[in-house]
Amino acid sequence: MAKGTKSEDVALILAKIPQEERNKVKEVTVDLADSMERIVRLAFPNATIINDRFHVQQLVSEGVQEVRIVFRKEAIREENEKIKQARENKERYYPFVYENGDTKKQLLARSRYLLFKPKSKWNDHQLERSKILFKEFPEIKSVYDLSMMFRSCYENSRTRQEAKNSLDKWYKKVAEKKNDSLAVAAESIRLHEETILNYFPDRSTNAAAESFNAKLKNFRTVVRGVVDKKFHLFRVAKLYA
């Protein structure tokens, strides 16, 4: 167990594994952190580095959410001003309500999860909400469509070259839309493109490791931290081994 993610410290621990064994590692899936790539290059010189699909897609999804959050903050400010004005006029404020029962502020807050999903996975309430959202905020629809286009790069590409061609088309679309949030995500993806494309030959992912890591973090929270490291590892082995 290594404390922190400082590349030199983690690499020293991994160096305790015989070099011959470490040379057998063919690929390692990591997030987009430069420290993780450095650890792999130091400890596993023969391994191909793959940027995990989940973390790459998350980068684009966060860009979409940034746009939603900007509009939500504007809606909150707008509502606050109307409430103040109503109070000054000694009137009661009644916000405008859309046909699904949401106010503008609620519409933007409750749309968070549907923007992570493709349309095929929306339930009836999300479908109804999305129609109102995209009509009222076409910019959100624009970035959502771009995020789904990026998702299709992963779902429909079967080779590195197919993925490369899809990404090039996506970069062009992002540039045309001139949205700062997705432009930043696109630039980061372009800089990591080589290791992102390494995903496609075998479609390797660290989803199982991420799931296990989430369980460990949850267990650590339940027991309110770790005091005795050896006993903690003993309990982890008994529960999850």
C-alpha cells in the first residue's frame, strides 16, 4: 500500500518486484494524470500505456456540465433579482413553471444526469425534460450532441485508424461550435491522443480496478479511517479476496 501518488515513491515500491517480472507487463491502463504515466514508464518499461475510456469520456462530460452550471447560476441570479423586486413592491413572487412542473432553476438542476446518458437510456421524465431544456437552451443541446458524438468514437470505432478519423471529425466540430469548455477538453484529448488510441486494438479498460477502488474507499469511510494498516489489509483480504 502506497501513500499518495507521487511517481518516485510509487515507482520505488514497484521496483521491489523483480525486473524480470515487471518486464512481462504488456499494458497498463491509467487515468489522464501525468504522474500515473511516469510511474508506468519507470516501473514497466515494456508496457503500452492506455488512457482509460471512462476518464477520457468524463473529461468531455464535465465540459457539458460546465455549460449547464453557467446557465443554472444565471437562472438563480435572475430569480433572486425577481424575488427582491417583488418584495420591494410588496408582492409575492411566483416563478414561471414549464409544462413538466419545473421552474427554470429546477430544469437546469434536474437535467444533470440525463446529460451523461445517450437518448436511448432516458426514461419518460428525462425525455420530457430534455425537450424543454434543449428548446430553452440550444447551447446545452449543442454541447450534448458533441459529447454523444465523442461517445460514438468509442462505441463505433474498431481500429486505431477508425478512432483517429472519428476524433479528427470531432475536433473539427468542436472548433466550429467555439465552446470554451469543450475546446479545453478537446485540446487535452489531442495531447493524450496517442495513449487514448492505444485503447482500440484490445479495448482494455480498468473498470474492474476502479470498481474495486470505490469499494475500498467506501469501506475506509465506514470504518472511519485506517489506524492499523496491517489489520486493515487483513480485513480487506477477508472481505474482498
